[in-house]
Amino acid sequence: QASIYDFEVIVNLSNVALASSGNYRNYRLIDGKRYGHEISPVTGYPTETEVLSASVIAPTCQRADGYATACMIMGVEKCLDLVESLDGVEVILITDKEGKEYDLHYSSGFGQYLADK
């Protein structure tokens, strides 16, 4: 089985910032469900999410960090919808489906930052 540490993405950045948030180290399994350390502002409780890591590129690190944390709470679909509506913001997400497979999800403009290996 692949590990989250098997993923490596190299990006080229210039005049933008990148921030990441993740719960692949700081989480609890309760009745087979993964709960991250991010707290939902809606429920006031830790979120149950398939998102293990969100890395956001934005004009400032403050914005990138805020969006990365929000994407952890929102989940894949809502995160991608949000990011696609924002100018100058891109995201890559690592997700886990029931501890069995990991996947990458990119916003449509993230590819412009990918470095050639």
C-alpha cells in the first residue's frame, strides 16, 4: 500500500506564496472514521474528512494559509469549487479513501506551477 510520503510534487514559485495544512499526523480514528485537528466553524467539532493535506498557492502567505486550513475542513468538492472562483489561488489536495488508496486533486491552474522533474 502506498504511503502519503510517496507523493512528491515540486513547484516553481515566483512572487506568490505556498502554505500547507494537513492532518495525516495529527488525527484520531473513532469507529473507523478519521477526524482531523481542524475545527469546523459550523459545528464547533473536529471535521471528518478524506483530505489529508491541502497545499495552496496564493498572492500572500496569509491568504494561502487561511485557504489551506479552510480546504481541509471543506472537503474536495467544496474546496475545488471555492478555489476555482478565486483569482490567483490554486490548490493541490491529497486524499485518503478509507485508508486504502491515496489520490491527488488539483485545481485547474495548479499545473502552471509544476516543475519538470
